[in-house]
Amino acid sequence: MTDLGTDPEKTTLQSGRAEDPENPSNPLQKTQTHPNLPGFSLPTWRKAIILFVVSWMTLAVTFSSTSLLPATPEIAIEFGTTAETLNITNAGVLLAMGFSSLIWGPLTMLLGRRKSYISSVAVLVGCSIGTAGARSMAMFTAFRVLSGLTGTSFMVSGQTVLADIFEPVVRGTAVGFFMLGTVTGPAVGPCIGGVIVTFSSWRNIYWLQTAMAGLGLILAVIFVPEIQSEVDDLKEDEKKKKLTPWEIVKVFNPTRTFRLWLYPNMLLSFITCGLLSTFLYGLLSSARTIFNPRFNLTSALVSGLFFLSPGAGFLTGSILGGRLSDATVRKYMRIRGFRLPQDRLNSGIVMLFLVLPGATLVYAWTLETEKGGMAVPIVAAFFGGVGLMGSFNGLNTYAAEALPSKRFEVISGKYIIQYIFSAGASGLVVPMVDAIGVGWTFTICAVMTLTGACFVVVVARWGIDMQRWVERRFPL
């Protein structure tokens, strides 16, 4: 386990105070590691292109997770199965996405970030082709799950790259734009899928995904750099020597990721991300089931347009959340003269306690009581999207900053927990709506959000103390 006292990009704890090596102006700084982080010196235009590339790939892979939702009846008929079975398949894809970092993380350390990233994009291209050409339910499921196994590699590698090339005071904004890809995919996927299935075959959804991933492959080959951060776990000289089979097995040991869950601040922030994802995938997976019978919608195209509302909220919340996150960091630096990673969590408190749960309850109970027509739940879904992504930004950026020397493992652990919750929501939300109604189902989501809000307050207040306690008790 990382020793905060020797972490190269560390948040050093001395007398309860933290030093920020990425901020050379920090008066508490004793040594500056900023010049040793080569990514910071890249020109702005190059950083912008890299940001676009890594965001595009998260758009492509998350598009895959929801684009079939409007086409579920058509796919079920062709393969002789049921919509419920396809929802379970989608949950399996989300689970595969969550655990995919346990494969690509070690490959990144063995092959290097660039080769590993390009390889994962190539696998997604191949699986997209296989899904589009599937001739049986088994083949369809196999290629979808395999494509899911590339999922979080783009998110983890993307966040890691951004943390290596963007300074802390602008990192939240960069992550905000990066998250546009992660949230635009789930939002526009059903809308575009609805258009495609209305006018042509559902298979064209996956041919479109193939084209998106193919473009990402070209961009990755051209632009994604091999930035060697000084906090990489496997140093260049270790990569050059020939590893024994046992050393390779050790690299794939998942305890490298799971043992970081011993940090209470990390675990609480990961669980909060999972609780927020329950609302995200609960909303997206159940919308057609709720709206079609409630408002007598018969077209996948019309019902797919609903997803533009939360999608617009996701976009707005991502940008707003990034700005608030960085502004909060700068505020605390002015107040105390140095930065703590947990400071930016304060930027999402209002979103977590008021905006997101409030919008969730309005959405749920106007649909349950059939009040307000279609307009009110659509507007509520927009504000729910704003609250969701305004909350997510600080949590995602915090995961990349709290333990810099274990950045990849921390972000991987976050996505494992996050997608376990996502898979549960995707598979269970429709049966829950059928059993207890949309009102109580999303009231449970609101309670989960408020629980996560309490966790964030705890981490924002005592996060560093939690890390110090773990380092004293488990000096690995």
C-alpha cells in the first residue's frame, strides 16, 4: 500500500498539513516535482487533441451500453428471446465493463499505455463487427460481453492521461469535458438507436458503433502519447527486462486494486459513484417501459427522443461541474495556501443534497400520479442530469488525485464498484417499477443519492485523516 510519506507526486502530511508538488507556487513546498511530469509541458493544442481522443472513445463504448434499448423488442423477436433476457444481457455487459480494468491495467504496465490503449480500441472494433453480424443469441451475447471487457480501459486510461497532462487547478475542467463522452453515449445511444430501428435494421446500430470505434482507432494511433509519469508503477527499466511467467502473473494480481479499498475515503467515494450510477442506469433502462404505455407511444423514434432531455442535462452538468470543481480548489488554496485533493468534493454538495434528489422525486411522482403531463418529468430528467454530473465531476477527479502513485488502480477500483451498481440498476429497475411503481422505485434512488451525499461530506471533512490512519495501521 502506498506510503504517503514517500509518494513522488504525494500529498505529504506534516503536522496535519498537505504539500502539493504539482503546484510550484505552494509556499509549503520543499521540493518541486512539477518539472519531472513531462505531460504538463505539452502545448495546449496537443492537450486539447488528446482530451478529444480519450473523450471520443468513452463516447463510443458507452454508446454501446444503451443504444440497443429502443431496439430491444426487434432484437428479441429476431433471436426468439424476451426483452427481460436482453436487459440481463445488458447488465452482463456493464459488469464486464466494470471488471475490464483488471485486464487492461496489467497490460498497460506490461505493454505501455499507448500500445495497451490502441489494442483495446482494436478489440472494440472487432467485437462491434461481430455484434453487427451476429446470427444467434449466443453469438450476439458473446460479442457484446467481449466488447464490454474493453469498457473501463478507456475511462481509466483516459482519466490517468488527463491527470498526467493537466495541472490540478484546471484538471476538473478537463475531466468535465472528458465526462461529456461518458455521459453523452448513454444519453444519445437510445435516441440514435430509436432513429435507426425505426427506419432500418437494428444491426446498423452496431455498424455505426464500428465506424465510431474505427475513427477512435485512427485518432489513437496518431495522437495518444506514451507519457511516462514518475508515479507509474512499473518503471521503464523494469519494462525493458524480460519478465518471468511468475512476475507476469503477479502483475495481473487483482489485489493491487482491491487492497486500496482499505482506505475508507476511497471506498466511500467509490460507493457514492455507484449510488449515483443507480439513478443513471435506472432512468435510462426504464424510460421506454414507463413512457410508452403512460403516454401511448408506439414508435421507438418518439420514445427515443426522451433521452435528449437527460442527455442535455448530462452535458450541462459535466461542464458546470468541472468549472465548480476547479473554482472550489482555487478557493481553498486562497484560504489556506495549499491544496488537499478532497477540497474539490465540496463543489458537489448542493447538487447531491438538493438538485439531484429533488429532480428525482419530481420525475418519479409526477409519472406515478400522472400529473403534469409529459413536460414535467422531461424537465425533471434534465435537472436530474445536471445534478448527477455536477456531483460526479468532483468524485471522478478526486479518484485521480487522492493516491497519485496508485492512480490507475484507484480509478479501476472506482469503476468496478460503479458498474456493479450500474448492472444491478439496469437489470432490476423494470421489475421494480412493475412491482412497486415508478414513484417508490425512484424514491429509493433519491435516498441512495442522499446517502452518497453524506459520504461525500465525511470524505471532504476527514479524507486526509482517513488516509493517515490506514497508512499507520497497514504499512505495506
